[in-house]
Amino acid sequence: AGAGERDHLLRQRALKVVPGGMTGHLNAAQLPAGYPQYFARGQGCRVWDVDGREYIDFMCSWGPNLLGHAHPQVDEAARRQQALGDCLNGPTERFVELAERFVARTAHADWALFQKNGTDATTICLMVARAATGKRKVLVATKAYHGADPWCTPVPVGITAEDRAHLIYYTYNDTASLDAAVAKAGDDLAAIVCAAFKHDLGVDQELPTAAFARHARQLCDKAGAALIVDEVRAGMRVHAGGSWETVGVRPDLCAWSKSIANGYALAAVTGVDSLRDAATRIYATGSFWSGGVAMAASLATLDVADAQDVVGHVQAMGQRLRDGIAAQAASHGMPVRQTGPAALPLILFEDDPAFEKGSAFTVEALRRGVYLHPRHNMFLSLAHTEADIDQALEATDAAFAAVSRRYGSR
Ligand code: PMP
């Protein structure tokens, strides 16, 4: 089944006026045929494409929708702020309230700065670390995604080798590779950057081991470098106070975005006191960064997240999905690997190097009203109920049956 007619026409129009029709990871051309590019609306854990097809949504806008689409409390807070003003000559009171809120609820944080996109936040973390240390080298895990700026874009087109001249690569969860990278940095180490957990595209996810996290902490302490955790994807779904609370390690800087304002554009950097002066000295700003609407939405999002144990809920719903998928995979004789935190599920088929089975599976699920991703981790929200998960599992059961007919079971 192809995408709908309206979707098709929009793509054709876009091709004439938008280079390539669509940019980046949201480009539906990177998904199997049949996936829609254009959406009309979202409500709770459901989205509707422009051809009126309804899906149970397991991407949550690639993370931002933590509480579900069009959450009434968040949207009401945003509307109230919108009526007062969004983009003014300076921030609103929400700015101070939200910084106080981040400092109060984030284990490592003594201060916060706000931006718009995750890339802003990760980039500022590097700037703060370099400003504080006067050093240049930054350690980054191979294949890790930290955004779309020249220093980190996964597609090195339109950038120079010099943009990455001071990056040194290590392997996530591999302490020996960290040691080697630190040695390579010599006396020029500014920071070690770690994703909250390993969530590289198309490979099994990995939670950080406590040994790895502690080792990264010790190496930074020894060198006077900053330990940076990129929470942009994992934030608010793994641990309310910061993902590395689960391994008992506190970073110096964290980058946040996606889920923190339930779909409104906002990013944040949180940091420790010893980096306050460096964070004061760097120049990082944007015309829209102090906008009040997204901050009001974020305050409301955090109200709900703190009152309703969102972490517990998304983990439980993710686990329900995971258990159901595991049982179906076994009964259809189509083994899959499900890795990482249950709240950010990734389903990869065994013996599927080109993601053919995975793609066929998600297309079959899509036809039955369930929006999954064949290679990228997915996201649960507060809006997913047990009934939604069970309804989705009916579709995946039929999808497994269709795929095992095509590829054979074992
Ligand atoms: N870091 C991580 C871990 C991410 O997942 C992303 C977004 N996928 C980013 C940084 C960049 O965020 P943004 O797309 O908002 O710039």
C-alpha cells in the first residue's frame, strides 16, 4: 500500500519548492514505502495523516510528545502565555521559574540555560566545557548522534574536516577505548560527551554500565575536564532527575530538549557551579530562545511529569509492548532483539542486515493503524494506555503473521 493521495500531491508540490522535498531524519523517503510524510493532527497517543488515516503513535514526534499530543494542561498553559506575549524584548517570568524548576528537579544541576533545539544545547555544552578548561579536545562515541551542526552531523556534507579537528572517538561502554582517547587528548582534554544511553541508529541499544559511567567521571575529574551527558533523546523517560542517576554518576553538564515542553520548541543546558563562570562568559543566544510560550508549556509539562510518575508509566507501557512483541516473535518463529529502556523501544529482527524483515513488519503494522519505526528507537508517552498497547499488539500479531509467511519462520 502506498501513502495516500493527498500526501503524494503534497510531496510533489514540495519537491518543486523545498530542496529534496524534505530534510533530515523526518524525511519519509528514509522509511519504507507506504509511510506518510504529512500529518494533519495528533491527539493523545494517536496521529492522523493528511489522508485521514489514524495511527497509534510509537514515535511521539521522535520524542517531544512525552504526555501525548495536544495535552490539555500543557496547551492551556501555552495559550495563557500566548495571550500575554511570547517573543518580547526579553524573557518573561517563566524563564526564571523554569530555571528554578530545572535546578530543583535535576540531580546535578546548579543552573540552567535555555535554547530551542537539542543541537543548540549539545553545542553549548561543548562551548562551556572549552571556555572553562581552555582546552580543545572533546571525546565523542563513534556513531553517536548529538545533532546537526558541523561538529556532529552524521552526514558530513557541506562541512570541513577542521570542524571536527578536535574530536576524538571512543566506543560507548568500553572503558579501554575511553582510556586510549584520553591519552590521545594529552593535556588538551575539555570534555567527554556521552549519550544518556547508546541509541545509535539501526544497532542494538545499550544502557550505560556503572563501570563505564564511573570511569568517564573519574577521567574527567583527573583531567579537570567536563563530563557531558546528552539527555536530548532519553530525558524525562528514563529517570526524572537525569538518566545517569540510574548508574549513580552525576555529569557536569546535560543537554535537554525534545520532551521537556511536550512538543513546544525548547532546549536546555543544565550545569554545575564550577562551570557557572564559563557559562556566563560564552556568547550563545537566539531571537526566539527566551520565548515565554514554550517555557510555560515546559512548566506545565514538568508539573504533570512530577505529579503522575511519567517515567514509571512510559516504562510500564513500553514493557507491556515489549513482552507482547517477544511472545509474538516466539510464536511466529521470527526472533527479534529488543534492547535499551522499555520506554524507548527498539525492535530489530534477527538475520536482517538490510532491515528488510523489520521494514516489512512495520509496513504491515502501519497498514493496520500502528506507527512503528524499523530502525530507530521509538517512544512511549503518558497517553498510551494498556488498551492502546493491546490494540497495537493485535496489529503487530497480524504483521508478524504476514512477514513470517513472506520470509519463513524458524
Ligand atoms: N542529541 C540527541 C541524543 C538527539 O537524539 C537529538 C535529536 N534527535 C539531538 C541531540 C539533536 O536535537 P535537535 O534535533 O532538536 O537539534
